[in-house]
Amino acid sequence: MCGIVGYIGTKSACPILVEGLKRLEYRGYDSAGVAILNGGRIEIHKAAGKLRALEALLESCAPEGLIGLGHTRWATHGRPSDENAHPHSDCSGRITVVHNGIIENYLALKEQLIAAGHEFSSETDTEVIAHLVEQSCNGDLVSAVRQAVAQLEGSFAIAVIAQDDPARIVAARRHSPLVVGVGVGENFLASDVPAFLPYTKNVYFVDDDTIAVLERDHVSFSSLDGQPVEREIYEVTWDAAMAERGGYEHFMLKEINEQPQALRETMRERLSSYSAGIELPGLNLSIEYLRRIDKITMVACGTAFHAAMVGKYAIEALVRVPVELDVASELRYRDPIIDDRTLAIVISQSGETADTLAGLREARGKGASIVAITNVVGSSVARESESVLYTFAGPEIAVASTKAYTTQLMVIELMALYLAQARGALDETRARELRELLWNIPQQVEVILGDHPEALRCAEKYCNHNGFLYMGRGPNLASALEGALKIKEIAYIHAEGYAAGEMKHGPIAMIDPGVATVAVAVEGRTYDKVLSNILEVKARQGDVIAIAYEHDDQIGKYADHVIRVPRTNELLSPILAAIPLQLLAYHVAKNRGHEIDQPRNLAKSVTVE
Ligand code: M6R
């Protein structure tokens, strides 16, 4: 939800800001803008639409200046337009602000400011911040920002520059991500690290209610009441090339193909050989505690929630502890039954999803121990959790999640096996068998990616259908939901994911020649039932694409098309089933001529409620 960048140094700020915005465009692409402090004046350029519209505008004016801010917007307050694009200024144009988040009390503030004579030029909530800073500014920008922030309710990461205080950028955050990159003779700020990765890997993660002041050679932090705050510098392991398309047509395709490596990285040091037990170095919970828990609650949104669904099946089957699942936006308002014997597993690729963070806080407030599964080191979810199990997927830029999902599944499977081991719930022979199967998963994913002609054929044949039904059972119910989500978000085709047994309770009425059914039919406990469900669709003249194991010689008699995946245990099979589902969605969207990496109406990181 919106990306902000800032630069102060010895180079021309504008190209650095635009390059940073390109790397943040996944956060929103309704409009973009830059503000450059040039010869004592702030010059602002902004344009509705994707970043390329701003780039085209800048070709004719290319502002000079060594300090500046940039913004890419996902509209919340006010339609996408030039006027509502950030940066926003005060009445005099001497103070300029970029903002990610939502100011919940902006209407009340706006009324007060208008009554005090301020004039507004946009419909955004952000503009109030510029006017509040103006109201308190008497030469000291830091103090004015502090006073403005004290009046704000909601979520924000902001950065401010002022003509009268031209040697610094002042930034602040509450509940929205903000990182500071430390260079030599130059410093950066951004919503996410990839924005400045070509220049530095040394990063400060800014805490809530902290003010950051960036000068050319210095960065300092203070609390809202002005007390200095010490922060630690992290060196991130991502490099700039990881956030490039690397010859692929889309980030999504690159990320799909990165899965074998991402899965290996995620497994490394946790499962070093299948003959040894699982180790989870990030899990700061004693074996005694793990034996004492009587419930696990899993909290996430979107694709990460589907990973949690697989987790419920794996953990309940292997650990025999009840698992409760909650979409984060529901958990936070339903007063869940959670106490100090509850282990909460919070899953979030970005580690910044507002609802997931609120769910985490709700669970922690009720006494649960929190284990985070996240991809972003230093993210809010990571920092607020006592244990963090990272997915080492590298930066995921495409809005549609792929490698983050399968690496989340890998961590969940490792965790299920670890908990089973800790609680003595699984005999060693079976545990070893599952470890061996897990060990083989990255290589099996490689096999699927190496050759998938049937997925391509199906994408071509069904790309103009007006509906898809996805069905699965057991852990592959999550696969059905994830497959449907993928095709909805990038192909814009109506799709439903259903427990296969539920089809006859309603969704089967949708079967007609324009609706294709995708059935995840890997052998396991309910395989025969899924075959019957496929027959029910066929009996109503529906076309069926089955995702099934290699050498399954029955399935061809039931389905119109079979996309094969290598054999594994049913509990692990959602990792393999995900790959053809991603490929199908990708190629359907591509055949329909969609943008894919930046689907309409969406943003990668949902940092507002
Ligand atoms: O960063 P998070 O994992 O917390 O994001 C959660 C969802 O917004 C995300 O998974 C979303 O559903 C994806 N775009 C789906 O592909």
C-alpha cells in the first residue's frame, strides 16, 4: 500500500528516487511523484497512472538537486489523479510530505486546519500532515514533524522536506514500514529495502513512534517526546540482482522458477540430512513449553492463510494438537479463546500486513507465544514475535505470491515435524520417511518446472472461459483455494475454490461449457472420493483438468487433461500441486494479455486495515 523513498547525498536525487520507486511499484501503481529540493526551492512532479507516466513527464524537465522524496500510490482517500498523487505540500509549497498509510482522524484535522485558514488542494488524508507541519514550523522541521505526528491517528510512514531546513529529511512511522539505508556520504529511506539495494545493504529498521532524521553524513533517531533512541544497523543478505527480472518477461515467472532454490535455502540448516532430526534455530521456545501447549492458532491473510490451512492438516496429523485457523481480519474482532498454553503461528510474506499484525498483537495480548513465519528480515511481524522462522525466498516482487507460498509451506512442514519430534508424537521410522520426502521436494519442483506442456495446453484452451472451479480435499483444499485466488487476481476470471465434497451442495450448479474445473487429485486418503467428484462434474458436461501424480493410470479415464506432479506424501503434496496451479494462472493471464506483475486494484503489501 504505497511506497515511499527518500534520498540525501551528493548525487542527483531524481534518478535514484525513480529507480527506487520502480522497485517499490509492487506496493501501488495508481500514481507516482517526486519532490526535489533544488536551489532552495522544492520542485514537485507527479502523474496519475503507472510510474512510466511520471518517467515520461520527467524526460522533459529532469529536476536537479541532491535531496528528494518519491512516492508510488495505492489510492485510499481520493481517486487516482494528478492532484491526489503524492508528494503533498502545505499552503506555501515550502513543506512537502510523502505518506504510506491512513490518517484515520484526517477529517477532523482538516476541518480544524480549514478553520485556521489552510487551503487544501487534494482529497487525500495525507495533505493534513503537510498543513500540520506548517502550523508548527518555526524553523525547526524536526520539532514541527514531532508536533504534527502527535496529532495523527492511524497508520503512517512519512517523510518530510522543507525549503527552510534544506539539509535534512525528517521521517516518522507508526504501523507502516520504514527502513533507512546507510551509505557513505549519502543516506536513503524507503518502505522496503529493495528500493536502495543498488547503493547499500546497511539498514536501520525504524520502530513505531520514532522520528528519523537523515542528513548527508548522519542518521539519528528519537522518540516522540524527543529522547534520543539508539538503533542497530543490520546488513541485509539480499542483493540488487534478486530484485531484477533477470531476463524473464515477468517477475511472477521468475519467482515461479526460483522455487527450487528458495525451497533449498529455506530447508538449509533446518534439515541438513534426512537421517538427522529437524533443527529450528529461530524457535526460541523450550521443549517443556512445546510439550505444554494445548492449542495452536494460525493467523494470516490471502495466500499466507492458505499456507496456514495446509499447516492445520500437517500439524494435527503429525503432532495431534488442535489447530485453529483465522483470517487475521476476523481474529482481531472475534475475541478468540487464547491463553498462555496457545502457540500462535503468524504467517506473512511481507511481515507488514496490517490485519496480520493486529492479529499477532491480539494473540500476544491474550498470552500466546508467537512464532512468525515471514520473508522479510526486520519486518514488523518479525520484530514483534519472540520466535521467527524465515522463509529464505528472496524478494518477492510480483503481487501474486508464488515462492513465498511454497517456502511458507516448507517452514510449516518442518515445524510440524519438529513439534512432533519435541512432543514424541511420531515414531522415528515415519518421521524419517517424511524427512526424506521433504528433502526431495525442491528437486521435484525442478522436475515440474522443467517440462509442463499440459499446463500450457490448458492455459491456451481455457483462457477465454468465463469461470473456473477449483476443488480439492484434505490439505489440497488449500491448493484449490490458492489456485482460484491466483487465477482471480491475475487473469480476472471468476473462480471458486471448494472442498470437493461440497460441490454437490451448490457450486456444481455453475458447471456449463464456459466453466472449467480444476481438481487436485493426488492419491491419498480421499483420492477415490475426488474421482467421484470429477465424475459428477463430467456427468454435467463440465471439462476437468486434474493435477495428479505421475504413473497414476486411473485419472486419465476421468479427466479431460492431466497435469502430472511427482509422487510424495499427501501432507506435502500441496507444495507440488502449487506449481502447476501457478503456471496455469500465469499462462492464462498472459494469453489474455494482462500485465501480470501489477494486477488491477491490488498492491503487494496491504499495510492498511
Ligand atoms: O505479505 P503477506 O503474506 O501478509 O500478504 C498477505 C496477502 O495479502 C497476500 O498473500 C495476497 O493474498 C497475495 N497477493 C496473493 O497472491
